[in-house]
Amino acid sequence: MDRTPGFARITLPLAAINFLNQCNRGMVATIGPLLAIEFGLSASGLGLLAACFFAAYAAAQLPIGVALDLYGPRRVQSTLAVVSAAGFVLCAAAPDVTVLALGRILCGLGLAAGLMAMLKANSQWYPKERVAAVTGAGLFLAGMGGMTATVPVQSALPYLGWRGIFVLLAVLAVCAAAWIWLAVPDRRPGAAVPQRRSILREIAEFGRIFRDRPFLRFLPAIMVLSALNFTFQGLWAGPWLRDVGGLDDAPRALALLIYALGLVTGSLVTGQAASFAQARGYSPMFVPHIGIGGVLLAQALLVAAPGGFWLTAAIWFAFSFCGSVGVAGYAAMGQGFPPELQGRVATAINFSMLVLVFILQIGIGAILDLWPRTANGGWDPAGYAVALSVTFLLQALAAAWILVAPTGRA
């Protein structure tokens, strides 16, 4: 009788912390205008507040990669979930923007292993051609957190306030920590226990990863693809819908819900499509290439500032749906490395991507501040057009690098 733990014990508990991660990230786009008013933040100041989370998230990636490979997803993720709970409590109690930023940093540290822990566990328990599919299914469920951050959060604000929502997230983080600790197995029976070496030798393995030519060939494209979704869902989609789309709070929250729905369905569909294509002999990067083209097209349409709620929402849906294929790119790039490096490969990609998110969060805010604030306190639509043009160019260059980069093993 096969006693191998299934999806409910391997992937689902780890998807719970990713649910909180996506809710936390997406919530700033919903409550960002409130925070800007309460704490008197400029566009660059709001971008910096959002970027604090991603800076801590990025700084934790490389050590977390080592920890995941040495100690496993169960121990690492359950411990960090408790850290995120402390960060949510600090955010809820913040008397000023400095303490709020510190809380966001603590949240970034506590949630930093989310996707990586799930990828590591899935790569331990599933055949490589199924990793993209089961990870996509996990992110489909986790993406409900991004949806929760839109209309549900907007509806709860009059009753709980943004501080009460952070308290609720803290409680859920503690529950997720307990679930992961009790449910997720450490490793497959009979699997080799990772050899303990000096921490310097373990860290040095990142050099092996960053010298790999196929890794370097695809890294910029996958990095930009995922970073754009983090950047816009994490903050700038909300202000864009207000200032360019002309939407009030309720329709803006609905548009953000549709954005999150694109991310949720995209995670499931593109993960399944990537595994389906690979099983039939296509390159693991086949589906990510299609996603890159879709996000480029969506950005071009957003620069043109389309009118009408449903057209605008459909373009943002396409943007997030196609951008969600970045996770399939993570799984594809990991296949070029041995199992004992899977945690570090995933965190190497994530670290690079999150550094870019930090730059984009602040950079877009700096671009918007080049124009005077509008009469209603928003930012000039021309600034958004310039910012989206910059991100379009960045992604086009990353896609072009795939064609000209050196091939073969280093």
C-alpha cells in the first residue's frame, strides 16, 4: 500500500503561508491610499514603505535557500511563520510610519520562504515533470489571498480598520505555523540526510548557480516577469486604477479582485500547461516564453490608457494571468541542478527578482513624483505612462537576452 503523503500534507499547508503572503502583498494596493493620507506619504514615500517588505524578503532569500536544503521546508517555514505573525502585530500597533516600516520588514523576513519552501517540498516528493503542475495548484489556492486583499478587505475596513486586518493576519500566521509543523513531512523515507558542511561551503554553492550559463540565460526574463506582478499587485495597480482608470474605491477594489483572479487562474492553468507541454517533449521554458509575450502586450495596452471599466479590468487580468507563468520558469530552471541545490536555485532566482521589485517599487514612485499631484491628491497619468514604458523596455531587453546569451554549460 502506498503511504506517500499527498497534496494535502505536502503542498496544502505550505500554500497556507503563501495565502498570507499574497494577501499581505496585495493589501497595500487596497489600503495604500489610506496609509498615504494618514501618514502624509508622497508617491516615493509610499513606494518606499511597500519596498521595505520586499527588501527584507530579498535579503532573507539566500540564507533561507541554505536552510531549506539543510533543514527542510517544515522546520524553516513553521519558524518563519511565527516571525511574520510578530510583524503583523507590529504593523497593527504602529503609531507612525517608521514603526509601520519596521513591521513590514519583519513581515518580509517571516514570509520570505513562502514559494521557495513549497517548491523545495514539491521537488522532494514529486517527479520533476509534475513539479510545475502541483506548484501551480498550490499557488492557485494561495492566490485566494490576493483576492481576499481586494473586495473583502475593502468591505472589512469600515468594521476592522486597517489595523484590525493586520491583527487577523497575525492570528492566521500562528495557525499556519502550527499546521505546517504538524502536517508536513521532513523528507521521503530512505532519502539521504543532507551532509553537514561548513556554512561557508554551503553559501559558496551559490557561486556554482550564478556561473551556470543556462541559468544566466533565462534569469533576466523570469526575474522581470515575476517582478512586474509583485510590483503592480503589491502597490501600483491600485493607484493606477484610481488616477488613470478614474475608479472610486468600490470599483477599484473589484478591478483588483479581477487582477488577483488572473493571478490565481494563471497559476493553475500555466502550471498545468507547462507540465503538459514538457511531458510531450516541449522545452520547460515553452510556456514561460508565451507568458512573456502576453505581459509585453498588456503593458503596451496600459500605456495607451484604455477607457471603460471592463476593458481596463480585462487588460489587468491578462497582465496577471500571463505574469503568473514566472513560477513555471522557476521550476524549469531548477531542473538543471541536482536535488540538494533546489532550495538554493529557487532562492537565487527569488533574490534577484526581489532586488528588482525593490528598485521598481521606489523607481515608479520617483517617476510619478516628477509631475505635480492632481487636484484629488493622486498622481498624473503621464507619469504612469512613462513608468509603464520603462517596465516594457526592461522586459523587452530581458527577452532579447535569451536570444543572444551564451549557451551550453559553464
